[in-house]
Amino acid sequence: MTRDSNNGVQRRYSSPLRESQAQITVRRILEATADLLITKGPNSITHAGISRHAQLAERTVYRHFPDKETLWAAFTDWLVDTVGDGTQEALLLPALKENYTRFSQHEQLLRHFLGSKEFLSRTSPSQEKCQAYVEEHVPGLNGHDPGKLEMAASIIRFVTGAPGWASLCLMSDFTVEQAVKAAEMSVNALLLGLRSGEL
């Protein structure tokens, strides 16, 4: 803020350097939040704890994130960007290994968010994208049984997103390579069953 000498009114001052510094500070706050979440758990996420961990003044943390809800929303956005947004336009199966690898690299953080419907939704392909995938591989399904199309798309969405990764890598102790193969097998078996009319 600068004070206008004519009328004493404060006005906001901005510059590319100041904006760059603010982005660096926000990243430090979010990285400190991630470190605390991994090492000490969700109860350690306080403005005071983050400021100590990031070596920033507590008022700086409050300036960027005035309350815990704002901080968690920004942290969730940052985490989704970090692990890869599952709604990206990449092909479902070819992107599977890359997505599962990225999820595994951030396993400790993801464990804290597996109960969040919003997070799981944002790290999985969209329902529309999965329906288009099924329609491409099983032409005419929508005209014959739209309910079946929706169910098949939901299964593919589960398998190719963070929920499928968690089920295969965390619960079944598969390696990323094993999980990718299992996910590919399940999607291909589903499509084959739909094409043959067995499902």
C-alpha cells in the first residue's frame, strides 16, 4: 500500500516482482502445510504451526489465508495440481501409468484426502469423458441401455482415478506396474463384456 500525498487515501500497489514474491510465499505456506500433514497429522495444521515451519511471520500466513477453510481450499487445489488433475484431456489408459506413478509419489499426502469426495472427483476423469470412452469402444450402447453406459463409465472412472490407485496400490499392495496392468485388464474385460452382450 502507498499513501496518496494529495488526499491521504491508501491505494494498493502492485508490481510483477511483488506478485512473484507473493506466489513464492504462498508456495512456501502450502509446502509447509504438506510437510506438517505428513509428519504430524491434520491437527498440526494451524496458522502458528505453518508460520514456524515455513519460517514466516504468522501475520503473513493470515494475510494469504485469513482462515483455515481458505487455507484448506487452496491446499486442496495445490495438491490436485501437484498430483495431476485426473480430468485432463489425456487418453484414459495411456495416461494411467503416469497418473498412478504421480499418485504413488505423493502417497503420504493422498492418504489424508481419500475420504474427500471433492478430491477424489478432481483426481479422476470426468464422467462425461468416461462415457465418451465407452461409447467409442462399444458403439450403440447408449441407444440400447443408457443405464449400462452410465454404470460402465462410473467403473472406468473409479479404476482410472485416485480411488482405483488407492484400491490397487494401497489395499492390494500392488506395485504401480501391477496396478496399471490390473486396471487395464478390468477396463478391457468390461468393454469386452459390453461388446459381447454378456454384461
